[in-house]
Amino acid sequence: MLEFTQLQNHEITMGEFTDGLSSTDLRTFTENLYAHILDLIVGLEDSDVIFQPIDPGAYDPYAENPEEVQIGWTLGHVIVHLTASNEEAAFLAAELARGVPHHGRSRYEVPWQSITTAEQVFQRIAESRRMCLASLDMWPDTPHLENSYRTREKSPLINPLSRFVYGIKHADEHLEQIAEIMHQARAARAGN
């Protein structure tokens, strides 16, 4: 797994963090990310997927239903969110690498309420891994690393490498959440 401590502590910029990386490195990081997610959910059962965890810090201002703004996310919810974000980053990075100017978002998130079984979680993870890796095959031999954009004035430039790594960083930020959900779900199963 990538170590994001220097980024989180603002010791280096994303540009400095990704300087010198290649699409081969991004492939390795992607493989490691999805392998780590699978390690966290070893022994996953259907009941774990829809288990409602206790999360005092839960706050989702983008929740479609106002009643869901402060509920803990189920494992199914986290998985569809994490995979959609990672796929978006991968596909935007591929476009930038090909020289396409940034044009906005490229996102689709499976409705989290539709993910209710362990089989669906494993399928979603495998599908996302496959798509993210395939996006790297779309990179030209000489990617347009100078092709960049800013999310807002004075923010750091985002090029193909940093766009891809932002997706992995976002996924990494959900790993502790996955571990905690699984911990609570296993404890609930043991108590039944």
C-alpha cells in the first residue's frame, strides 16, 4: 500500500508525491489496494454487508434521503462509494494522459441499497479492479503528464498521475472504516 502520511501532514504536495511514477507503478498500487480490501473482508457473510454500524462521526451531506445524513454506512455503501470514486479517478487520469482537456466529472455509483450480499460485494470489487487496471491500458506510451487542471484557483495542479493517485488515496481513507464495520459486524454475529 502507498503511505500517504507526508501528504496528510502537508509535508509534500501530490505533485511531489507522484513525481517519477509510471503507469506500471499505478498498476501495482491498484493491485495492492484491492488485495488489501479483500484481506479486510475475509469471511464476509451476507449479514455483514447490510449490517448497520455505530458511527458517531457519520455525516453525509450528499445523502439523497435527509434521514440518512447521519447514519453509519453499511459495508455495501462504503464499497460502492469507494469503487465509484476510484473508477472516476482512473478514467479521468486516462483522459488526461491521452491529452484530453479536463471537462468535469466521470462518475457512476451503483445504488448502495442494491448491494445486499457478499457475492455482490466481491463482484463489485472485482469489476472495479478490472476497470481501473484496464484504464491504465488506455494510457499512451508517452502520456501527456503536462496536461493538468486545478479544482479551484490557487489549488495544486492535477495531472494524470496525481488524478489516479487521488483515487487510491480516497480509497485508503475508507480502509479503517471497512475494518471497523467488519469488526462490529463480526461481534454482532458472535453475539447472536
